[in-house]
Amino acid sequence: MSDPWGVKRAENLISSLQGVLSARVVVSPVGEVTEIHVLAEPGIAPKQVVRNVESALLAQLGLRVDHRRISVAQAAAERAAGVLERSVVREASLRRAVLFRRVGVREGRSGKVVVAVVLDVGGEEVFGEVEVADVKRSRVQGAARAAVLALERVLPEGVLELEGCKLVRAFDLEFAFAVVQVVEGRGGGRMLAGTCEVRESVEEAAVLAVLDATNRWVQSRA
């Protein structure tokens, strides 16, 4: 059955998150997400579930959803116990999930700033930071490089190298476009590309563009 709006992909992604038992995504006739209903395990804060859903959809699908459209219900303990086996089966998948947490810019040495990125990998926060010149182009590059450094901290094998990240305009919108080179042993390298529309900040878009480029590769090796 066709899935033109990617509803099944979004539901599968949400269902793979820690503590989520099931998910249902409702879209309008033009594909806009109007409701997301999540069934979570008992004992997990609903606000945290909402934040995880928002982050996962943005980082892996480039989909920004207002938190008010996400409702969380918690299953009874008996029902949660009944899905224990399924939770164990998807444990490896949960460990591989890479979520965007935050990016910050703080004052560095004279004329420079420090761009710091925090990612969540299987529930563990990893960090990367880079000091760059305090100009827009450098902050974009710095955010992308910091994201790559954070990812490298959790890779059991392979090497990631940022080829570059820049802002481009298309269809009257601004996007961050990132290219990352991956190297695995003697097998040579290959290029991965990702994009993200600039909405909150250019630094956030740069980080999400890197995740868009690398998520599948990282998950297949974690």
C-alpha cells in the first residue's frame, strides 16, 4: 500500500524510541501532521516522551511538529509487561538511535566563538565543540564539525570527516547543506550528503543536516 506522506515511516520511527509501545500519526489531506498519539510504558515522564518524539522526527525525517499536537498515554503495568519481549528485540535499535539535543554558541577567544553540540545516542549524551571565527559562515561550519566530532565518540569503527557545510537558497527558502566523508578500513571512502531547512538557527540546521547525511550509516555500524 502506498504511503505518500510517510506516515508509516514516522510511526515506525516513533515506535522505536525508548519507552514507546506504539504510535499513530494523523495527517491532513495535504500531508500536514495534525495529531500524534503515543502509547508509552508506565513510569516514563510524558514530557520527556514528547521531547524525544519531536527530536527524532526533526533529526531523522526533517519534520518539525508542534509539541501540542503530540499526546501521550501510558499503558497499565500488566500491558507493559506483555511487550517485554518486543522491547528486548528492539534493544539494539534503541542503542543506535541518534537524536539532536541542543547546540549552543558561547564567547571564545578574541574574535571567536565556541560552538557546542549535544546529541543523544541510545539515551547517552555525547558532546562535540569547535572554536571558530564569529561570522555566520564559520559558525555553520563549526556546528557541523562539532556534530561530526560528537558522532565519532560513539562509533566502534570507521571514520567521519566533514567535507563542508554551507547555506544554500532554493524555492525562497534557506537550507544547510552538509557533505560528510566516511572511511572504513582499506575499503576507501564515500560521501554522504544531507540537508535541513533553516528554521531556528543556522547552527541547528547545520547539525541536523549532518545527522540527515549520516544517520543510516551510523546506525548500521553502532
